[in-house]
Amino acid sequence: MATITMERIVKNYGAVTAIHGIDLAIGDGEFVALVGPSGCGKSTLLRMIAGLEDITGGALRIGDKIVNAVEPRDRDIAMVFQDYALYPHMTVAENIGFGLRMRKSDVGEARGRVAEAAKILQIEHLMQRRPGELSGGQRQRVAMGRAIVRRPKAFLFDEPLSNLDAKLRVEMRTEIKRLHGLLGRTTVYVTHDQVEALTLADRVVILRDGRILQEGPPLSLYDAPATRFVAEFIGSPQMNMFKGMVRQTGGAAVVIDGVTVPLAAIDTAEGTPVTLGARPEALLMTDPDSADITAEVDVFEPLGSDTMVSCRIAGTMAVVRVPPETPVARKMPLHLAFERSKLHLFHAETGERIPTRA
């Protein structure tokens, strides 16, 4: 196993800078997810770790060794790609063992490693099939098997589940998490799907425009987003956002479209334009006398474990999460109270978080 350390990593494509001096340390055996919108630089960063992209500036270390100029095959890492990259004319067993054959590994040892990988991935019954005879999930297991047999210091995953349907993505998420627990290898996982990032990783790194916006354990990003962008990107459904103004006279509060939401303290001046963020579970159904606002149900979606209700709040379409047994009908009045301890406040112009107390 190994640590992966990035020190002021820069990537330029001609006059365009794709990665802007990133510093990131990944611990031995840690599972880190790089997540962000398309074009944020996450795949470029992964490919630089793999040695598939040159580094314009900074230093990349695997363990104690700077590997900027080290060939990919000599970095002792294994990469799993989005498109599986299997050889169609080879059997599953041949695909898994191909890298070992190229390295001229002992035939007996290679056969043992292939069998071991197949057992770990539960694909022993598929070993004589070819990729064209496999489902998408089975192909991805074969691609992971090819990485496992090398016993590398680190695994790199580049959006490995994006070609799978929803059911298979859930199954493969579970499989990847199980494998990490079993093998304990340092893992860097790139995805645009924040649900994958939150469920798989020990630590999530959110990128935008080639810069790290925030990093930390999944729940810390969900509960304490540093910017409006992070708040909206993490969480499904995404956080509701309401335009408002800070009021300090007579007690701290945020006023949104005539609705006053009192808070114990707001660390900014009277009249500051802000955005009040409330996740769907931070809007609670209550009786009319206790409600901050009454909205009208527009659309509701029963999901079994809960129901998502769309309604207009303070001039903005918002989503409210309610218990599944709650009777809901279109145009029904919905009496709602903001749960103060779960609210978030952001500068309207910069998007930066404003400290508050409920």
C-alpha cells in the first residue's frame, strides 16, 4: 500500500490551465472520491496520478518517491476505466491474467492469482466466457479482476459505473466498497455522481474549475458545506435556496419574501443580501399556528421510505421530505416550519458560507 501526495500540481494545455496548483494528501489505505461537474479536472487529476497525463508543475509522490517522470507501468498502480477496456477475443480468465503475462510472471503463480481474483469477485463460473457474452456488471467485475491480480499499491477508478443501469450501479457500489474493505488498498475514485462519492468514500474532494473547493468526510460536506456550490452539489434532492436579506434590528433574522426566519446570531451586517439554504428534511410539517409559512402542494412523489413534495415557498419552487404515511394531495395546503439548526446561510454575491447560530 502507499500514500499519494500532490504538491502544487498544475496542468496546462497550451494557454489553458486545467489544474490550478492542487495540494492533496491521500493516506495509506484511504478511499478518496474526486467529485465535481464535467470539466472540473477530476479525470485529468486521476490520469496524472496514473502517469497518462504529463504534469506541468508541482510534485506527485507515491509513497516517498516523486513519480512525475516515472512511466505508468512502473508506478505500481492499477486503473479501472469507464469503458472496461477488455479484449473481445480473450476469455475472462485471459483478460484478467493479461497484465501478468505481459510482465512474464510465473505461469503457476499467475494462474493462482487469477483464480483468487475470480473468487473475490464471485465470477469463477464466467472464466471461459468472452466479454461479448457478459452483462455490463460482469464486464466491470472482470476489469476490476485485471486490476486486483497485479496486487498494486493503489487502485484508480475513472467513473467505472457510468455505463451501468441504476440497479447495477447500486450493486457495483456495494461490491467496490466490499473489495476496499477486503483488500485495504489506497483508492482514488473519480465520479460525477455525488451519491457514489458519499456512499463509497472515506473522504470526498469536491473540484470546480481545476481547484479544490472543499474536502472532508461525506457527512461533514453534507452538514457544513463551505459554499453554495458545494451545498447544491451534495445531497439528493439538492438543497432548497431562498433569496433573502439579513435583519439585525430587534434580533437576528433572515427575511425571505416577507417571511421572517429568526436565528440566534448571524455573522454579517444588517441589509446584507443572502441565500438561505434548507435541505428537504429541514422543512417540517406542523400545525398552522406554529408554521413559518403555508405552501400549496404542486407535485408529490411517493418513494416508499418517504415522499417528496414540491411546492412554492417564498416565490421559489422547493422540495419537502415528508414521512411516507403523510396524506398528500395536489393543491393541499402544507404548513411548514424551518428547522433552525439545519439551516445554512450564504453570501448572495460570493456564495461563501456565513456563520450562524440557530
